[in-house]
Amino acid sequence: MTGFAGKSVLVLGGSRGIGAAIVRRFAADGATVTFSYAGSREAAERIAAETGATAVMADSADRDAMVARVRDSGPLDVLVVNAGVAMMGDPGELDADEVDRMIRINVNAPYHAAVEAARRMPEGGRIIIIGSNARDRTGFPGLAAYYMTKAAVQGMVRGLARDFGSRGITVNAVQPGPVDTDMNPADGPLKDMLHGMMVIRRHGRPEEIAGMVAWLAGPEAGFVTGAMHTIDGGLNA
Ligand code: NDP
């Protein structure tokens, strides 16, 4: 497949899980792909060797380092902000510094990355941020801070879509439900509860999320912007 031949794609957080599937998908479709990682160097090197993509170390919690990576990637046709972390627990017990770090990764980073990428993005550019279906329905306790970060993604996507629309740049969120990754393994302790809330009673596959991202990045989605695209096996139905 060569649907993205000649296109330059940056995926923030591409070493594992959904991000790795997005890297694989764009690389298979002919794009020139760069992706960032923070802690998983070996995994990143494996994905790079497998796909021909370029792996760069950049911690999304470090705004200056992350923005520099976006800038150094040159004019981008597509920016995908996938890097994210999730914390679960009693809000009174969670480490406040870790909560703030999650906010830097899940909220501050996508905003600043999108703004930086848009500076040099050509007409037809695409910005896609991975949110969460948990934004639309707080199914169970212990995730207030995480939900908060993914709610913020909705606000920035709507606002930035209006800010960049006149330049032909679209901004969208993809909101997965349970997807089988290190963050939320299909055989993890939440499996039965999650599947019990779903119409399609299984975890999603990272490739299924990558497929939606690729569609949003492609020519058929030129009229789609400022929108939330939930892909969750009907959990929120
Ligand atoms: P994983 O934990 O499996 O992978 C997370 C990816 O993000 C890794 O590549 C990791 O890289 C990268 N990342 C994390 N922190 C940083 C950082 N500080 N700087 C740069 N990269 C970072 O998670 P998933 O693949 O499951 O999740 C991907 C996205 O999808 C997240 O935004 C998550 O919130 C969202 N999501 C996931 C759901 C699920 O059920 N899996 C459901 C709803 C939303 P490294 O290891 O190198 O640091």
C-alpha cells in the first residue's frame, strides 16, 4: 500500500501498544514515519528496524524536549499524539507529583505539540490526538484524574480545529475503549467488568485503532474536523 507515499508523519509515543500499531500502519502505507519514545528504547528500536521508521527519544513530560522534536521533524503532513499514561486509585492516595506528570503527558504535550506542528504544516495537514471513550462515561471510580486529562483533549481538539481550519488543517480525537496493550491487557483484572459493559465483548486490537487514525489522516476525511471518534466496541452505547 502506498496511500501515504511522500507524506511525513510524526507519532508521539510509538514504541508500544496503539502507537506501535499506528507506526506500522503508516509505514506500510508508504509514509516517512518518525516516532518518539521515552522509557522503552529496545521496543522502539525493534519497531524502527521492522518498519523503517525513525525512533527518537523524547519525554512528553518535558515540554521543551518534546516541542524541539516536533520542530526538528520539519514540516509534517500528519501529527499523531498517542503518548499517554493512566493512573488508577483513590484520589486521596495517588501521588500528586505523578498526577501532575500525567497531566503534562496527556494534556500539555498534545496541546503544545499540535501548536508547534501547525506552524509549518501544509494545507491538508492532519492532527490526531488519542483521547479515550472514558471521557464520555465515567464507568467506575479511581480514574478521575485520567478522565480529566482525556476530557481536556476534547476541548483542545474543538478549539484547535477552529484555529487551524482556515489553513486546511483538520484536528480530531480518536477515543478508544479497552484495547489490548500493556496499559490494559485483554486478560487483565478489569476484563470481565469491561466486557460486561460492551456490545462487542472483547478488547479492541491496536490495529483497529490505527485503521481509524489512518482514515482520519487520509483524503476521504478532509471534511472531518473538531470531532471525537469513539471506537470502543459499544461500551458507551
Ligand atoms: P501503552 O502503555 O501500551 O503504551 C504507551 C505508549 O506511550 C508507549 O509507546 C510509551 O512509550 C508512550 N509514552 C508514555 N509516556 C510517554 C512519555 N512521557 N513520552 C513519550 N512517550 C510516552 O498504552 P496504550 O497503547 O494502551 O495507550 C496509547 C494511548 O491510548 C494513550 O493515550 C492512552 O491513554 C489511550 N487509550 C488506551 C486505551 C486502552 O485500553 N489501551 C483506552 C483508551 C485510551 P515508552 O514506553 O517508550 O515510554
